[in-house]
Amino acid sequence: MESIRKFLNGTVKNEKIAGMAVAITDRDKIIFAEGFGVESVERPEVAVTSKSLFRIASITKVVTGMTILSLAEEGKLSLDTRVKEILPWLPLTDKNTEENVTLGHLLSHTAGLPAEYTPEGPREESALEPSLQAGLPTLEMQFPLGEGFLYSNWGIRLASLVAEKVTGKYFTQLAYERVLQPLGMDRTTFDLHIAATYPICLPHTEENGAFRVFHNLQENAARQAAGGLYSNAEDLCRLARCLLNDGEKVLQKASVDEMKAPRGKPKAYDSYGITLFGHNGENGQVYFHPGSAPPYATSLYIHPASGLGIVTLMNTQRSDLRHTIPNTILQMLNQE
């Protein structure tokens, strides 16, 4: 692992990253987990560790997909459930989509809904439904239902509301009960008040070539399922092991297979299934999800052939490194 450590130290220095955590797990245990840089340049004596929390942004979607699939396994809904059956008020500008869009469309970004990123918003979880009721009627659909791919947080938010309606629980509670708690992801939370009680990597921007703490941990309770989680490298290794081990403790193998099965075709990668990208590149088949909540940049990779999962968390906006780091690590490990 010394060569990996040297590579990561060089990356932090050369790419000017304030703080980063990287962890590697096999199917049984963590085999590498270290922090680099600082949690805050205003406290340079506090180094990042593998336990330091980061906003993981859209890696949250993996937990969201698993939560909804666990409900499907119990028969409470299915990927073929039409949203209109659960939310009869659904107002979309395309009537065919309004009548026939399913959870499968929403969780694979094939519904035709536009992109969305609203980092600041209400803090009450009850705001999810009214925010969708207000926003959805104003949206211009981007393509006919099922005939394209466009990454849309609107769809993930809408899917989470369906889960709330069929269970009578807030989505954050469902995710905790069905994924986070069974996997022992004890420091992973949607609640900023809880996250703030742990060591946390503050977001950093750059000004005149120097790092500066961005003193605003953005919050919008109406989009928790799309990107609201805080987590650390060690907890996310537990999530990676669950996927590497066919859903161990959370899902049946068939549900994990469903997550990997191609449904949409992103521009840069081979496929998108149920809240997972898939790509067959230089290291063979990988499944992954990146996260971006500027200036946080994150990624979760799993490589089934080697049985490895790689977590990359940064508190500085370096989006390309979310992919470069795990792919380079896989190359290094595969050469040994």
C-alpha cells in the first residue's frame, strides 16, 4: 500500500486539495483507509482521518435506490409502480409521462425530467411534497418517457415521496432503518445537527491561490434522497461491501443485479441502472456513483472482478479526481 499512499500524497499536493479521505475495502474488511490534508485550513493542526465526515452528495442516491428496492422486496411497491397510482395529484406537462411514469423510470433517470440542483431550501422534511407540487407543473419535459437519459434530482425526490406515502414514514427514517442501521453505518446521517457533533471536513474554496473555508453547510430537506447524506470513508466501505456481497444484510442478490442492469445510457459511461452507473473501461467492469455538492467532490466505486471497493472524499472541488483516483488505484492493485 505504500505506493498508493505516495500517489495520494502527491495528488493532494499537486492538485491542491485541502482535505481528502480515501479507503479501499475487499469483500471482508477495509485494507486501506487514510486521510490527507486538513479538515479546515483555519485549524491546520486537525488532520483528516478515515472517520472524518464529508457531505457525500449524490452517493446518497445509492442508499436511496437500496431503500426503495428493500420496499419492493416486501411487496410495498415495485419498480413498475406507476407514480400516479400513489400520487394522484401528479402534475406533469407531458400527459403520457404523467400517467405512465414508474419508479423504475425515476430511479434510472429515464423519465425525461430536467436536471435540478437547489442546495439551499427548507429545513422541515414535510416540505418535500409541497415543493414537488409547486415545482413539477413548471418543468419542461426533455424527451418522451423512457426514450433517453437525463440525470435528474427531480426524479429521485419524487421517488422518495412515493416511498414515504406507502410507508407513512419520512424517507430519512426509511433509509436509516433499511440500509444505514443494518450495515452499521453509525456516523452516516442526513441530520446536519448530528453531523456537526463529529469531526467534519469543512468545504473549501480557493481565493488568490489560497484555500478558504466556505462557511455555509448548505441544507435543503426537500431533496435529502438526492444528496443529503454526510458520511465518512469507513462507513462507505460498509456500503461498498454490501454491494460486493450481493446485498448482504440489506437486499437480495436479485435486487443488486437490478441496480446494475442497464436502463439508461449516459453520455460518458456505458449505462445507468437503478442509482448506479456502470462502465467497462481500462480496469474492466466497474459500478459507481459520484457526488458533487460544490465544493465537496466524492465517489464510491466497486470492482466485482477483484472484489474491491474504493471510496474517495474531498472537501475541495476536484470533480475529475473522483474518477481518476479510484481508476488509478485499481490499475496499481491489478498490476501487483
